[in-house]
Amino acid sequence: QVQLVESGGGLVQVGGSLRLSCVASRRIFTIHAMAWYRQAPGKQRELVARINSSSINLADSVKGRFTISTDNAKNTMYLQMNSLKPEDTAVYYCNAELVTTNGVRSDYWGQGTQVTVSS
């Protein structure tokens, strides 16, 4: 129902900045919600930020440093990451939540993009 293509990952130094992009194959207004998750080696996948038509949620660990936003005209969601720390190192995944007419929720995922923060 929706394809997600991520870009923007890479290697940055501590304190640096990076912007991730996720392009969706359909209009964002047709998507119930979108989110960024991350997964570090040996760790569970963690919700980083989520956005829908009425609210934005950020994980406590990234508040004040990360910003989630969308450009509806470009079908694109962004994650602006500032003041990066080594513990931000992970594979970052784009997520889309769809809800059918009969109320069934489903999740779709991008392939992931690697973010590495080094000293």
C-alpha cells in the first residue's frame, strides 16, 4: 500500500548534524501517522519520533536535539538530528501507519539507513 525510501545516513562526528529523509509513494495526508525508529546492534528497535495530523512525539533521549517534520507536497518526512552523540549510532527506519476503512491498522517500513557518530 505504501513504499518508503530513506536517505541521508552517514558518518558524522560527535556534536555534528545530519538530516534523514523518507519519501513515501503516496500522499502523506492519506497516511494515518509516520515515525522514525532506530535499532542499535544487539538492541530492540526503538521509537525515536512520531508525527500525525494533530501531534508530535519525541523520545526523551532526543528531545531538544532532534526535530521531525513533513513536506506534504514532496511526500517526504524528515528527521533533523543535531548535537549528535555516540549513543545515536543505529540503523534508522522510516515507518508508516495505515488504517483501513474497517479500522485495521498496518505498518510499513523502509529498508533503513545507517547513522554512525564517532569521536
